[in-house]
Amino acid sequence: MDIQLFWKRARAQIREKRRTQAEVAQACGLPYSTFRRWITKNIIPTLDVASAMSDYLEISLEYLVNGEETNVPIKNQRCPYFIHGAN
């Protein structure tokens, strides 16, 4: 994962959704100073924070990480074994 691109996409989404970094930090349960330091120093966020950020911004975690959206509903992303089942 290119962390600089992660934060570039995150900042773009924050602007697009007309949010502030302070609002996103609060939604993620972080002090603003910590969130800002992660952005400026290109620190990889923990999975729970990245997930909370994607939820708050209404984008997929996949988009933040690699810039791609599969647009496949989560329920359809299961392993085929579980979809078809094994008797």
C-alpha cells in the first residue's frame, strides 16, 4: 500500500464530502492532533481507524487502500464454498 496515496485519497474525500479533518478524527475516536500527525507524517492508520474513516466518508476501505472500487456488495464477496454450501 502506498501510504501517501492513501492519505491523498482520504484528503480528497474529506474535501469532497465537505468535512473537516477534525470531524473525521472525532468520528474515528482519535484526537485531532493524532489524526493530523498521521496525515502529515504519512503514518499508516490502524485497521479499525481506516475502517471507521471509510464508513464516515461513505467510501470503501478498498478505495482508500488501492484506489479501486469493485462495487460488489459485501454479501457477494463470500467464498464460493459458503455461497453454494457443502452438504
